[in-house]
Amino acid sequence: MLQLSEDERHTLYTYSVKRPPEPVPGVDTSIIDPALAKFIHMQPYPCYVSDQGWDVPIYNAAAGAQWRWMSHGTNVMLWALTQPEARLQLIDWERSWAIPMAARLHLAAHNNPNHERLKEVVRQVCENEDARRIYWEEGLRRVHPDGSRRRVYLPHHHDREFEVVFLAFPLLRDPSYRLMTVVPADECARYAEASTELFSQAA
């Protein structure tokens, strides 16, 4: 029998089946219809849906390869705000990542006081000393990640630093769900340069 770690099992499954493992049971996937699922899995860059409590009911292979915690059913906020791994992978962790994310969580919890999953996520976040301090210091502040540029280290790329651009979209059928795509900033720059050249030639 192969004695593989969680990461090794995830990698073997993804390369064998050509997709990451299914999300863990218990996560609501009722909003994920086949058309949306196909769209997510077609994206070349990390793409996923998170719900009002920041659980992840679906993600594509690129997201699973870069953020293996998704295959374990880990919550976005809990990973980013409480896990030591996140502080290594997310560059300038407190200012660029933890502060805006804690502010979003705080506002969501304030606006949805009866949402049980949100209350549980906040409780677990506040068990971490640094995350609790940031959560209460930032208070209620309306922020969103759409269009933001942040820096990360990605698995399998050693110490290479990447700048990424976040694209965030609410699902109109249920805006409590959000579709997130993470695009390398250099790809955006190449696209902008190509578009400028194309328009200049057409003019």
C-alpha cells in the first residue's frame, strides 16, 4: 500500500483523473449547476466559488494545485487568517491580506447576525491571537477583492514571487455566492499590450 501524505494523494488524484478531488461532504452545492461547473473547470487560472461563510463548494484544477487546502474542505477565511502556511504563501500577510479579509468577514458577520456558519467562522478566527486582534481593530469597513493586486508564493515555484489580480463576481441567482478568479498580473500586462497594438494597427 502506498503511504502517501495528503498533498501527495491530492497530486496523484489530480494528475490521474485530470481534476481535483470532489469537495468534502456537507458543503452545499445546490447553486452549482452543470453550466457553471463547466465554466469554472474550463478556466486556465485558479477559479472557485465561495459561499456566504467562505466555504468552497467548487474549484478548478488550477486552484486545487495552488491551494491544496481546498481539497481538505478548509474555509477560505480560516486558512488565510489562521494557518501558518498562509503567512508564508501570502506576501505582506497582515497588510495586504489579513486586514482586508478580516474587515470583509467582520462586515458580513455584522450584516448577517443569524448566519450560523459565519458565527462559527468568526469564533474560530478569533481563537487565533493575531487574527483576533486584526478582526477587532479593523471593525466594520466595506472592502472587496475585485481588481486588487497582491503578491504570493506558489507551490512548485520555489522562492519565485508572483503578483496576481483578483476578479470577483457575485452570482446573480444568489449574490451570497461569489465567483473568484486569480490571474497572473504579467498575463494581464501582455494582454493589454497586445490589445493596444491591435487597436493601433486598426486605427
